[in-house]
Amino acid sequence: MSQTQEAQTINVKSKRLVSLDALRGFDMFWIVGGDRLLKALLLVMGLESAHAAVSKQFIHAPWHGFTAYDLIFPLFLFISGVTMPFSLGKQIQTGTPRSKIYLKIFKRGLLLVLLGCIYNGMLSLDFANLRYPSVLGFIGLSWMFAALIFVNTTWKSQLGWTAGLLLVYWGAMTFVPVPGHGAGDLSMEGNLVGYIDRLILPGKLYRGVFDPQGTFSLVTGTGTALIGALAGTMLVGKNKLSEKWLTVGLLVLAGIGCVLLGLLWNIVFPINKEMWTSSFTVFTAGLSFLLLAVFYSIIDVIGFSRWAFPFILIGLNAITIYLGAHHVINFGHTTNFFFAGLVNKVGGNWGHFIWAFGFVLIELTFLYVLYKKKLFLKV
């Protein structure tokens, strides 16, 4: 067995970490109705100032800067990296041929690209006006590249790869000139990411001259997934309670360190989700480490998990609810069918709250049926 294989096959547990499903579900909750429900609840409680403050956090930063909503995407990608030492590590440990592992990696990555194109309207067959980049595609390709690095390197090499990718991206964005704009232009029109996409991508870009899931940003997207894989390596094989609490401490330290590094880097290379800058990658990885520490300590260390069951339902079928809530299934129509009468009768803020609550309740009911039938969309 090679050194790389030894590094990736340390006591991989067959039992999945419930905290990962719960954290993934918590992450998705805010884009499938949770944001609307929280804002409606605050209005019902008469907390208008809190509603205004929360509302500002539930929109993306227009360019440079950061809001809580900006964390949802990188946290999901981070979690997909955390699973690598468990899923891919287990395959290596059990002697699965590398060719089969590579095939699964490419299959998953490219399937997410396809689902992303379908989400963007590919079935309309208007390929000239199709937006080819997508959230799902960005996740798929970033995960795929990170997975290929993971199965062929040790954790130390993965740390080096991560640092190298973030530094290369920073250097390219700072020093490679864009025709008509020069080097280091980080505006929407003048940055290197948008220029590359305008050169090579068919169809249309989300913002005309720029796409937030741009091809060159896959460099730092891969970095996000690799940092997640490093977090997963910290979790693997921890059976004793003392080992688990030590891991929680390490996750917290890593989180604080990444947040501080991201804020420092922001001084010279702004935190920007649209371009997925290196500072954004490190900063959001830090927040992801901290959230993972919270969920892991409460659910998998202390063993208190009942409160998280709604999030677990979402996390186990995250792709299903993402596609369903936004395109495939009209949960809004179903909510109107069951709750419109009550909403109209009550009216006002309570009416808005009842509708938002009903929307989430119907989604969770749908996911619970899938859960009981053991139906999960796996890619």
C-alpha cells in the first residue's frame, strides 16, 4: 500500500455523521423557504427593526462585501468536501480499483453540470441563449477537481494544493491584464473571470458581461472543497469522547484562523462571492468550520439530535428540494390550495406567517414521505 493510500484509509467509519446531514439541511433551509418564514415571524412578533436587519442579510452583497446569504453556497461546497474522507476514503480502504473511483468522480461531477443546465432551461432547446454555468455545475466541477486531488495525495499535500490554488488565483486576478482594463481591475466589467468566460463560453452569461459561476473561479471553488476535505480528515476515525472533543477544539481553532486570515486578505483582495476571491474562500471556510464544530459537538458528540430532524430531512435530499422548490415542483401552488383560505381570512402579518409556515410544512411533508420510502436523489 502506498503512502497516499495509507493516508486516506485511517479508520473510515461506515456510519454517516448525522451532523453533516443536519448542517447541509440547515444550509439549504434558508433558500427553500426558511428566510421567508423567519422574516414573517419577526413581523408577527412586532420586531420591525430586527426584520429590517435580517432582511439585509438575506440578500447577496452586490459586489465586494459579505452577507449571511453569501455563506449558503460555499458552506454547501465545503460540506461536500467534508464527505470525501468518508466516501472516497472508504472506497480506497476496501480496495476499490482506482479506475472505478475515477469513473464515479467524473460521473458525479458531470451529472451535476447536466442537472445545472437543465435547471437553467436546457430542455427548452434554445442552446444559443442557454446559460451554461450554474450553481450545481460549479459544485460538481469544484468537487470533481478536489476529489481527484484528494484520492492521489496526503492531507499535507492537499493543504499545499489549497494554498497554491488560492495564491495562483490571487496572482492571476491581480497581475494578468485584461484588454481594455489592464491588470488588477476587480470591477464586474474588467475582472479576469468575466473576460475568460466571454472568450470561451457559449450561450449567455448571467450578468451579460460576467457570470458568478465563472470557469476561472473553479480554481478557488476547488479550494473550498479541499478545505472541506481537510475538515473531514479531522473527523475521521474519532470514536473516543476525548478525541471528539479535541476535534471540536481543532475545528474551532481552524475556523477562527481562517476568518482572521480572510479578513486580513480582504485588505488587498476584497471578499467577493461573485468572483469567489481567495479571501472569500478562506473567510467562508472559517465560518463553515465554526458551524461544523457547533453541529458536530451537539449532534455527534453530545448526542442531541432530535431538534435537527427537519434539517436532516432536507439534508438527505438536498438536491431534490433545491430542484423542486425552485423549478420542478410548485410548492407555492400546493400551499395556496391548503392555506389560501386561512391566509385570506386572517390577513396581515399573521397571514404572511401562516403562508410561509405552510410552505415549509408542505416541503417537509414531501421530504418525510421520501425519507420513509428511502428515496434519495444521489449524484
